[in-house]
Amino acid sequence: MKLVPNPSFALAAAISLVAFQPASATTQEESTNLTSEANQAAPTSPPVAEKREHTFTHHGITISDPYHWLKDQSYPTVDDEDVLDYVKAENAWFEVKMGPQEALTEELFQEMRARIKEDDSTVPQKDGDYLYWSEFDEGAQYRKHYRKSVAGGDTAEAQLILDENELAEGFEYFRLGAMSVSNNGRYLAYSTDTSGAERYTARIKDLETGELLADEIPETRTGLTWVANDTALVYGIANENWRTLDARLHRIGTPVADDVILYKEDDESFGVGTGLSAQEDWLVIATGDNETSEVRLVRADDPTGEQILVKARKKGVEYAVDVREGELFIWTNDQHINFRLAKATIENPGQWETVIAGSDEFYLTDFDLFKDFFVTEGRLNGLDQVQLRSYDAPTEVRPIAFPEASYNAGLSNNPEYDVSKLRLAYESMVTPDSVYDYDVAGGALELLKQQEIPSGYDASLYTTERVEIEARDGTMVPVSIVMRKDRDQINGGAAGPLHLYAYGAYGYAVPPGFSTTRLSLVDRGFAYAIAHIRGGDDLGRRWYLQGKLNERTNTFNDFVDVGRGLIAKGYTAEGKVTASGGSAGGELMGAIVNQDPSQYGAVVAHVPFVDVLNTMLDDSLPLTPGEWQEWGNPIESKEAFAYILHYSPYDQVKAQDYPPLLVTAGLNDPRVTYWEPAKWVAKLRDTKTDDNVLLLKTNMGAGHGGKSGRWNSLYETAEEFAFILWQLSGE
């Protein structure tokens, strides 16, 4: 178990927004002044935000920010009428410009929906006395969660334990957060968010009676961990600044006001998380930021008892802990940048003995302990590895072999400690999501399920490649590409369009996985490419470090150079590269259009983190203190201030032509606040010298991940692709 206590600024978005995007068009936009009536009738020209003088000086440098007023001073409440008028006016302009694309959007939506098995279900997995799985009903937006008794065999009756559709009824937005069944199988703890603000309310359901208990815990932001023989839950709350700085114990049937704080973190840049050890006998309390960790252990049956500090925090040292039969296993970067696995005793938890040494070749990313063996996961030459190892001979590796040259693979849901089979997840850019069981003794892989595509999918029509492009500093950047084998014919022999995606932050490696929505571009002649740029940890921890702090611009340069390199290799042509990214990947989009705008036919920036300097200067914002380790602290460091200023997309907008842009935001987004994309778009409208389309769509009732519900979310993707195809059509 590798417990991550401090979720990254944008990692959730990276996962949910691994999307696709493009465009190139020349639609004339005439400016008009914004009025409070802007959204009362269909506008005939884009809104122009008023400039209001605002300057500040830091480290002797004076910054002018005339769109500062778009940050509502009562945030997180957004009720400033001027702000709301502007956001609504931009939404109205989005509707006007996208209106003629409604038929194309609907066409894309229907073909995307036709690739989804509407009444799909997950593969049941055993956990204790029950098999658990989830299902979608045909047409439903959300899942239903079921279980049935193992003892009952094939005739056992399925029990509906949670219906997300029922919970979502009446809400514009709904998301299920944590979901945890007690060890005795009687209680289900779950949490829900109905605004997109990522402040969840936890409830407890008695699965024997079907009744909700009176217990209700508001403002949670972590998992829900059962302890004290299923009489209590451990959780963490989001404080007023959306930071989780404690672990709390709630005993069933007692007032939340009486909950006990098990651990309180004093460092505002850290975050706290909890979980159980492999045998579920120890409660693990972890705290940390993006580069430093500290872990405590306490008996799960006595959570208010004496805690064991494994090792005191040391800046730059990360570690995670699991326990097996009284012995600690520790994943840490204390001796090698690519991490090692060590062990220690409960009696001397800080005395670490190497089990698997760190390696320049193998990047150790995770480990899982089971009764008779353990598993290590990582990457070798950028490719996923799943390795079985013996406790008696841990350096002897039994790798699980996978059939393709480029793929995404790893352990899936394996909740039990004593197992003879491992549940695995596998996919590639041409192979749909696949669920396997791996027989530990025999070494055979059994395919349990592969994603079904009702409208049809023939993998033989597609090809995937992995190429390397040289960046300007000589670094070779890997790129994963998928396209139709008959792409040349689709494009009439001309250079076809290519969509380029990346994230490039927090050490998140974008996997070369499968996407049904992506087919709507690929089947129209696009090549789809994932640039494994620095800032992710695709090629090891050093790859990540070379894209953060004072090396952040490597990330932007890599992306630009990959696009140029793919043009040079004949995959596409100037102006036919389209690009997208979300959150920190949206920051990437802002930087690359400042640096090399002529390369792109269109760019889509999802909830883009573009106002980097102002955000990192505001330590009252929810995530800022925890992000200084990633971006630098411009409050204290003049060097960090100057470096961020010279690449911050909002600050570097200039008088030049920009490609067509579609920008999204969420009014309730606590990660990238709505005013970052709003300010950026306002400044672009005032500064850019072209007539290309610039659109801002703000979800008024959603947060960082856009709209909830599988069809609502899918429609937004269709809308995005319609924008792409419209722009590339030149109409």
C-alpha cells in the first residue's frame, strides 16, 4: 500500500481530462463593451472585459493586472454581479458561436455513445464473504453498486447496496467520493459531492436493514477507514482553505462534535491521509507535501492508542509504509532518485534495511504485500512492469509478460491479503480496457473481460507507434501515436491533422491507453499522439524533476519541439497540429501558444492553470502552500518570482496572432479557480492581433472535472471535438 497523503494540485484533472482537442478557422470577431444585459439576448460580438487599474510590487518588480477584479473578493462565494455578468456573457458568446455546430456535436455525441455499452458492469471481485461489482442501467448517468454472498454460489441473490442515480436525483452535479464497507460487511460508509467544490458529506448505511444511520459528517475530503472492530471511522475534513490537516475518529452513533482528532498537522503545505495495512491490523496515518513524507502507525483495533512514528520528516525524502506480520516495508527515495524498497521492525521503525536497491534502469513506483508473495510495480525504459517477488528471495524477479510493445498495465482491485490470483488491468492505444486474472502458481493470464464496443471496433484497422523526438537541448522525448492504417487515403494523400496531448507535471505519466471517444478523430484521419514530456515521470523520477521548479520550461519546450519534430517526420503539417491539456496541462497549453502559435490549428485548454504567479503569491488560496514545492515560492524567493513571471501564460500574453482557442472553467472549481481562465481569455481578447475564434465556457454548477454523469461529460467531449473539426475545416 502506497498511501499518498497530499493529492496533487491537478492530478484528478489529469486523469479525468486526458482528452483530445484541435482546430483552425478564421471567423471574424468584432468587439463590444460588456454590459449587465450582455446575456439577455443572443450577442452579435464577443464580450470585452473592462480594464480596472490594479498594480502590486514584489521584490522590487511592479506588476499591472487590470483584470484582477474578475476574482470575486468574497470567494469561495461568487456573487459579484459584474463578475457573473462577464462569465455569463462569455457563455452566451460560446452558445452563439457553437450554435451552427449543433448538428455536428450531436453526430459526434451519438457515435461516441454508440461505442459505450450502456448496461455495462464491472467484473465481480471477492472481498471477505461477498462478491462486489457495479453496473450501469441502460440510459443511466450513474452506477449502481451490488454485492452477493460467496457462500450462496451462483444462486445467491444480488443486493443493491448503493444507487448513485438515486443519490444524484435533483442535483445539477453529483459525484461519489469515498465508499467503504466495514470488515464485518454490515455497514457501508460513503461520501457525496453535489456542487463540484470537492467538499463531501459522509453517511453510513446499514446494509442489513437498508436504513441510513443518523451519523452525517460534512466537509470530508479523504477516504473513510473502518477501525475499532467496525465501530468507528477515520476521516479528514477540508478546512476553510480546502486543506486536510488532520485525521479524525468518529464513533458510530455519537455526535460529530465529539469526534477525536487522532493527528493534527501544523504545516499548512502538508496534507493528511489514512488507510489500513495489508492485513488491516494497523491504521496508517500519512502526512506530506509533494516532496516530503512522514508516517505514523497505530493499532486499528485501538486507534486512540499510542502512535508509532516511523521516521521524522526530512525535506526531500518521500516514503510510504505497509506492514506484514509485524514487519514494516518502506518505499523511499532516501538513497536513490528512483526509490528503493526497505524493511524495518516495529520496535525500530526508523532503522531501514534495503530489500530492493534503487536502480538507474528500473523506476520503482509501488508495491503491494500479500500473504505468500509481494508485487512491485514500476517502469523499465518507460514501459509498465508488474513483478512478483518472494519474501525469502526478494531480488529474484518474476515479471508478468504482456503482448504488445507499448501498453498500460498494473494491478487492479485486489482487496484480500491471502490470494492465489491477482486481478490486473491492461490496455494499449489499440487494445480496449481488459481485465485479467493472473494465476500466481501457474503463471497464466486469464482474460475475464474486454471493453465491449457495441457499434463495432476492428483493432486491425489501426496502428500504434512509439517514436522519439529530439528536444532543443538534445533530450530524446518519447511519443506514443495511434492512427488508422489507411490514414493517407482518408486524407486524400495530403498531410493529415495530428492531435497532440500531454500533461507534464507532478510526476504524472500519461499512459498510452485506449479511448473510444478518440476514435471520432482518428477515424476522420487524425493521428493522435501523447507526448511523454518532462514533468511527468514517464522515464523515471529524474524525468519529473527536470520539469519542475527552475526547470519548468523544459516541459513547454518539449511539447513544442515534439510537434515540430512530428511535422518534420511527415506525420502532419504546419497549422494542422491541434493540442489539448487540462489543469497543469492547461498551463502547458497557455505556454505553447505564447511560444509557437503558428504551429497549431487549434488549442483546447481545460480549466487551465494559467495565472501561475498570482496564484503562487496568494497563500490564502486552498492549494498554494502545498504547491510551492512544485512551482517555487515567489513570496519568499525573488528568483522564483522572476522565473514564474517569465513563463506564466497570463503574464506573457503578447500582441501576436494566436490559434483558435476553446477554454473551459468551473465556477465551483477549488483547484484552478474560475478567474484564471476568465482573466486569461479577457487579456487575450484585448491583446491578440488575429480574428481567430476564442471561446470560454464556464460550467456554473460544476468544478474541476466538468459536468458529472457519463452522458453529460460525453456531450462536452463531443462539443469539444465539434469545435476542433469546425476549425480545421476552415469554414
